[in-house]
Amino acid sequence: MTESTTNLAAFDAARRVMPGGVNSPVRAFGSVGGTPRSLVSASGPYLRDVEGREYVDLVCSWGPMLLGHQHPAVLDAVHAAVDRGLSFGASTPDETRLAELIRSIVPVERVRFVSTGTEATMTALRLARGATGRNLIVKFAGCYHGHSDGLLASAGSGLATQALPGSAGVTEAQAAETLVVPYNDEAALREVFAVHGENIAAVITEAVPANMGVVVPNDGFNQFLRTLTAKHGALLIWDEVLTGFRATATGGWGLSGEPEGWAPDLWTFGKVVGGGMPVAAVAGSAEVMDLLAPLGPVYQAGTLSGNPVAMAAGLATLGEATSNPEVYATLSQRSEQLQQLLSEALTGAGVDHSIQTAGTLFSFAFGTSATGVHDYAQAQSQEAFRYGPFFQTMLDHGVYLPPSVFEAWFVSSAHDDAAMERIAAALPHAARAAAAATA
Ligand SMILES: Cc1ncc(COP(=O)(O)O)c(C=O)c1O
Ligand SMILES: N[C@H](C=O)CCC(=O)O
């Protein structure tokens, strides 16, 4: 490839060699239009593209960059790890340290590292089936747990953005083993368990759904999931890939009183645990986790699992987040400030909206002030056509938002006053563009 000097030239070149020009569909700007930015560098709260333009980053690599880009402690740890070797395909002290650190924050006994959130949830399902000898999995419409076959039905994130009910290539048998229930709907869950209870291996839920926009669990909903699954001998899989160590210092865990008296059977983590490198994990009680090979009969493996450079990035990121109280204080403060600026701008332009908040995570939905958003049907029925013009105007003013109305906004502890001022200046223009949009 010759060096591309414009985003368009870079995207054209990418389209010739990669499907849709991307390596993950949400990057293609499909629902917002325009040319995806081809990024070449990032530092603190800023991204830079091939044209030399700078953007305030409100995607943060879809969550991992909790400390912003090129945080000195993370860079030092990664450089030191690189100097020791890129990959050994064997055990290392740092993977034990990272597992210990995770265990000191959330109530799990064993951790198995993998490279992606998809692998983590896929492994959790296999463990649940291995532990129970049952086949069926219950998931919620609009929740996204990665792209493994059984979890793509009515999934959020890129499938919500492209309005896809599922994916081609998933066998009928696999689809039939996934029962999809509306989020926050206790009656529907009771009904599913009344009919299929003896065959359900697990319920998988996002700790706080954030892939159909943020949707806050109703009071007592997570407790209900715990009680119902335990009653029927099914496992509760708690997906914290997105929320873990980001929504709060623990994650979605702890947001609505969950630690009082109960815990899920299996957890999945990703994103922040790798600090920007490919790391994810499945974790849980020794009883369930020790069913994994080499101790137990449930097989799981990975050539690059626990990669030493990735472990160093995860340890440095989570280490800084847990030892420096300013990190979560700043995240909270910036998130609240951003929500206020967003709401003021939209209200000022007469755009009806609601904001859904879970700790430091939030998203907004157009035309939903009367109801808020409590499930996927409500998320889908919003005035999504307003987001494209809103997004493009923010981009023109140097602010990089998620290219989908169904994704959460991510801040970092590096978002400073200058970054917030740029966002504040852009928002009124974007709100006016949203107001002027027609379906
Ligand atoms: C809640 C949740 N689970 C699982 C995944 C899958 O993670 P990955 O993209 O690393 O495979 C994601 C995001 O992609 C996610 O948000
Ligand atoms: N919503 C997804 C992760 O949380 C977006 C990341 C991707 O699919 O590329």
C-alpha cells in the first residue's frame, strides 16, 4: 500500500483488502455515514488520523483505555515486558499477579485468561454446560456477549446498529439452544424456566447492559436472576467484559447493592483488564472453574493466552486504577459533566431524549424522555435517524463518538478541561443538527 494521506484514500485501500474495509463491523460508520477515520496515533484523551486531524476520544477503544492513551505507567510496563520477550507460550509470574489482583477486587477464586471477550463468554457457556450436563442457554435481547455462534441471537452492538436479528452461518441446532428473553422481564423468565427449567445450563447477562445503549437493571432484577437460576440448578454468568473495572471500581457489580449476600457463578472480563492489549478472562468459584482442563473435563486453550506483554499492560492499568483514588473520581466527575453538557445542548435545541446512566457509563436515546429505555424494544424504537447528523457534526468539530447510537460513551481519567471544553463547544452544533434531522 502506498502511504495514504486522506481518510478516504485509506478507506478505499482498506476496502480492497478487507471485508468492508474493517476488522470489526462497528468501525465502518455504516449507520452514521461518512468515511471512517484511519487513525495513526493517540495520546491522553486525543486521537489523530492520517490527515493529521485531532479528535477528543469518547470511544476509548470501546472501553479498555481507562487511563487514556499512552499512560506513562502502562507504557513503561509494556516497554519493559517487550524487552524481556514477546511471547513464551508458558506460565509467567505476571499472569498470576493479574489473577491475584482481580481476585482482590471481585469475589472470584480462580481466573483463566484468554485473548478476547468472545472467548471468555464462549468458555463460560461451555463450563456451564459441562457443570450441569444441560444444553440450553438463556440470554437477553439486546445484550451482546461477543460473536460466538450461540450468542448472536437478538444481540446488541454491531447487530443492533445494522438491525440484524442474528447471523447467517449459525446452525439451527445452535440457535435452538439459545432462548432469548426481553431484558428486565421477570414474568418472561419465569415462563421460560417453567417450560425448560430442567434443561437450562445458564442465564448469561451483562452486569449492566451497555450494547443496546446503557439499560439499567430494574431494582431487584439481578437478585431475581440469582434466585431463579439457583432454584432451577442453572448457573448465572455475569458478563463484565465491558463494565468490569469501568462502570465503577469493581464494575457493574456493586452498582445496585449486589454484593449483599450473593454472587454469580461465573464472571467474564475483558477490555480494562488488558489496558488496550488483547486480554479477557473467565473467572468464578474454584468448584466450577476447576472443571477446566487440565484439572477437569472442560477443554479450553490458547497459544497467546496470558501473553506477557498483554499481562503487563493489564497489570499496570488495573494497578494504577486500584491504587490511585483519583482515577475513578475523575472518571465519575467527567462522566457527570459530559451528561450535563449533553442534556443541556439537546434540551437547548429542543431535542427530546433520555440519558441512561450506570456508574461512569452512560448513553442517550432520542425521543424517549417519556419512558426511558428499559429493554431492547424501547432502544430500537428511538429516533435513531437523528444520530448520524449528530455524530458527523461532533466529528467535524473534533470529537470522536461511537459510530452507533446503541453504544455507550467512554471517558478516561485523562480527559482534562481542554478536552471537555472542545466537547462543550461542539455539542450545541450537533444538537441543532439532530433537531433538524428527518427520518
Ligand atoms: C458485554 C460484552 N461481552 C463480550 C464482548 C466481546 O468482547 P470482544 O470484542 O473482546 O470479543 C463485548 C464487546 O465486544 C461486550 O461488550
Ligand atoms: N460494543 C462492542 C464492544 O463492546 C464494540 C466493539 C466491536 O465490536 O468492535
